[in-house]
Amino acid sequence: MNKFYVTTPIYYVTAKPHLGTLYTTVLADVINRWQQIQGKETFFLTGTDEHGQKIAMAADKAGKSPKEFTDSFIDAYKDTWKEFEIDYSHFIRTTDEYHVKAIQQWLQKLIDKGDIYKSSYNGWYCTPCETFLSDKETEGAPEDKSQDGPACPSCSRGTQYIEEECYFFKLSKYQDRLLDFYKSHPDFIFPQERGNEVVSFVESGLKDLCMSRTTVKWGIPFPGDEQHVAYVWADALNNYITAIGYLQEGKQAEFEKWWPANVQVMGKDIVRFHAVIWPAFLMASDLPLPEHLLVHGWIKVGDQKMSKSLGNVMDPRFLYQEYGPDAVRYFLTTQMAITQDSPFSLQDLEGRINSDLANEMGNLLNRMVTLAKRGGLDLVSVPADWSEASLKLQADAQKMVKDVQDYLDTYSLHMAYAEVKRFVAAVNAYFHAQEPWKLVKSDPTKFAEVISATAHSLYVIGVMYWPVMPDKMQALLSAIGVEFSIEKNSLASLRGAWDKSFTLEQVPVLFKKIERKKVSEEVKVVEKKEEVKESGIIDIKDFMKVNLVVGTIESAEAVEGSDKLLKLQVNCGDKGVRQIFAGVKKFYEPEALVGKQAVFVVNLKPRKIMGMESQGMMLFAEKEDGGLSFISPGAQVPNGSALR
Ligand code: ME8
């Protein structure tokens, strides 16, 4: 099969994209490009999920119609993907007309088949996840249904009780077929541990799924019963087939060409939807199931998942401007282990840029080209003989390519690229051991051989890293005279003996070393004092606008690169755990603040500090000596207590 179809989830457009959504999308892009250099014809789908209660509520809060609201974020998604070289084939929006029509036809098909029936639903619902909780998940729910219900097992937020007429999908009917499928396809889900969780969930028993809502108006009208709109996941999951022509006139051949998907990439929050409901929908539609699901862990900030609702998201734009797209793509692909949750920090990102990219790779290219040119070697030809060390390097390159291929067959991206990184280190070791700076005078033949082996190695590195860093690897390859194209420089071009000639060009600065200074400047910009408004008398209404609460500082750490800032995690009770920056490094050791109650403003517009959000302000009193002292209540009070 020479085709490859890869998808990302379609993201809820309640805000601009963030580092978490970028992570998934970069992984899918790397997979897509990897397939391209293997000579496959590929289709890469991404897009946005635009219906449902969550979007309707967010739009309402913003004072916009749902469509106006979702429209306002689309450019931000498309621009960010463009900046990060995300080469998608199609961007689907679930408000697209072809999708809406296909969903209505699909629902009708299932109604006709008897897989959808009308009844009524009552139970607890999590709006942020757009999920109905199972019986097991609602054990211990409050008697009083008007209260917030049990915490959602996925996002830990409160749930609401709903009671309404709805259409059900006979999910329970597919329980045995699903279990048989998992058994006969043990590699359906990568990594496999995530598959085990799914099997035990299905084994514990599936209930039929509510497929429509009457209390939500923002959705696809249910065929034949316009009081109902399609449940948002019933609408969203099918994007993977409507985008390639499912149930659209004249598109059957295109649909059959691409479906089933080879791999569908997602975070672990939505694995149940994709590994249980989605396959059951496909079974009911008599369609084949996707080959694989690739399920990755969270990008975390401290102990928390990075998420729009927690407000701790890192803005991809900041990373793009500060570090460039390829370095960020490199970091996300190679440093985040797909199997686990991984913390993200700018310090780690800068560390990798400086050591892996600027030192190891950039310097190697630079030193090789500079030295070769100094030795008069603008054209590097194939030597008559390869030394033992060069043959060893060549064998190492072949092995590395094979190992990468094996790892990528199971979508172990971070493991695969760890092999390329190891090879870069091996080439550096070879280059230094050969001491070409001495050979340039003493043994020009050997010198030319070392340069050729290094140029061949850089060629292999350039092609192998192209899926991760398309722009920088094209620059690397053109420095050794290779105009990159997928057809000419595919994986196949790396196999066989080393027989290439290279024309050495001027070396670009591939990756600039990051000076910590740069980050401090950023901090200074953010720290710049807001203009103080002319002081004057205010009335009580003005005072009441400021939401002051007591919170407990759960953790505190110094912000590296800043001589002023401490980063605090503050438990503000029902106002949540807030990340708040305070410019008091000079006055307090971080440990001295941990466990203390203090006063915080919690309705300030969030500010970006080093790309992270500060979600409030800690209050201090000025001391006589110019120092600052925090303000605490006279007695221990519950977190979130208001000041009046
Ligand atoms: O769930 N770390 O949309 P969504 C890693 N519309 N990945 C993260 C992340 C983090 N901190 N935060 C988000 C939806 N993601 C539905 C999907 S598909 C038919 C419908 C990524 O906007 C990750 O891929 O909440 C996660 O699964 C997805 O964003 C959730 O995006």
C-alpha cells in the first residue's frame, strides 16, 4: 500500500492553539513527513471542533454568536500551523457544510439500521470534556441534583446533572466485537499500556450512548427531529471520514483511497472516545477500523497538565519568535517521551538548542566546511579507499537508519530520534579522532577522505532529521550542495555504499546559541511597571471591582534569569490553584513563603511572563527600609475567603 493517512484530533476552538495542541500536531506532521521520505503518498488531516455546549457557553461569555466566536480563532490556528511548518492536506471545521450534511446522512443510516433509538437520559455531564459520566464514575453523587456533581475523572472539574429526552446509539451491542477486535489487533493502540486500560474499561460493561441533546442548541440538527442536535462527539469523531469524502457525491473513490487511517494521533484524555466509541461507530457503519491510534501523555507545567482552562498554557507564538519553529519541533519530538507526561521548561529547551543543535550539529557542519575550504576542497569527491574508521561510521549510519525505521514503525518517535542524536555524537567523535586539522597539511588524501565521510554522515543526518526540522535540514543539506527534494532525497537515497560528491557552500548559522540574557530582557519587558493612573477618590463600586482573596502558597521557586521574580502556585479555594509571579526574590527565600496565607488579587487580566501566564497578584506592604512584607489574615481562614 503506497498511501498513508494520518490525523490529529480536531481542537475545540475556545481559545488560540497552545503548546499542548502544537505538540500533537507536530507529532502528526513528523509522521507524515517520515512517510513522505519513504515514498508514500500521504494525506494529513487536522481541524477544529466547533459545536456543542462548551463552545456555546464560551461564545455566550464572549458576547458573540457561536459561529462568530469560532470564526475568530481559525486564523490563529492556521497561522500557527503555518509558522511551525505543519504541512496538512486539509483543515476541517465541523461547521463546514459538507460535514454537517454527511453527519445528518450518517445518523439517518444508523436510525434506519436500528442502531439509534429514542429514549431519555438522566445523569451527570462534564461540559469541558463534553462527556456523560458512567454509573461507576458517579458513585457518591449528591442527592441534591441542583448541586455540582462528582468530579469528572478526566479533568477533575465539577459535573452537572442533566435529564432530557435523547436518541441513543446501541454501543452495548458492539461490546463483544470490540473485545474481539482488541484481541486480534494487539498493536491497535500505541503505547500498549494505554490499550490495556481500554480493554478493562470495555470489559467492565458498555452502556448505550446518548447521541443527541435538546437543551443544547448549537449543533447539527438531528435528521427528522429538529428539537435535537447531534451530541458533539458523534459529530466530531466522524470528521476523520467526512473530510475525505464520506457520504458525499462523487467522492466515494477518494474516500476509499484514504480510509482506513494508518494512524490517528491524540492525547490520553480522549483515548476512550477513539478506542471505544469511534470503532463502534465504524462497525455500525460497516467501515474498516483505523490501523493504529498513537496516544501520548501530557505536557505539564509543574504538577499540572498544561491546559486552556487552567490558564497555564505556553503560547506557541512566543516560542516561535524567541527560538524559531525547528528548534521547538526538535524539542517536542525528541524530549517529550510519548509514553509519559513530560514537564516543559524554557530552560530545558534552551539547553537542548545549545548543546544538541548549536554545539553538536551546527558546529560539526561549520568546522567541516570551514576546514575543507581552507584545504581547497570545495568539491568533495568519493575517495578511492575508505579507512576502517570511515567504514565503521558508514555501518553505524546504516544501523541507525534501520533502528530509526524500526522505532517509527511503532511510532516511538522520541526513541527513534535518540538514535539520530547518538549518531551525531558518533560523527563528532570520529571527526575529532581523525584530527583533520592536522591532516590538511600532512596527508591531503586522508584529509579528503575524512571530509567525504563527514559530508556523507551529514547528508544522512540531514535527511533523517528532515521530518523534524524541515527548514533547518534543507539549509544543512544545501550547505553541502544538496538541493533537498522528497523524491531525490528519500530514505532510499541513504541505503547502499557512500558514493556521493558534495559541493561545499557557505555555511549558514543553523542554530544560534541562546544567551540567558535574552530571557532576562523578556522578563524586564514584562516586569515594566504598568502606568500608575492619577490617584484620586474612588467610590465603593470601584473598590468592589477588585476581587481580593486569601490564598495559601503551595509552592515557590526562583525564576532563573530574573533577579526579582519568584513563581508561586497559590491555592485560592474556589478560584483555583493560580500561578502567580511576585517580584520579591530580594526579600524572601522561596521556602519562607511556602505554606503561608496571604492576600491576592484574582481578577486581574492575566499577564505573560517568560511565556507563562501570571494569574493574579500578591499584595505586599512597603517597609521602612524599602523592603516588602506580605499581608496575611489575623487567623487561618479558608482559601478563597473574600476581603471586605
Ligand atoms: O478534546 N499535553 O479537543 P481539545 C499534550 N475536540 N497534549 C495536549 C495538551 C497537553 N497539555 N493539551 C491538549 C478535544 N493537548 C476534542 C477532540 S477529536 C474527534 C475531538 C492535545 O481542544 C491532545 O492531543 O480539548 C489532546 O487530546 C487534545 O489536545 C485535546 O484537544
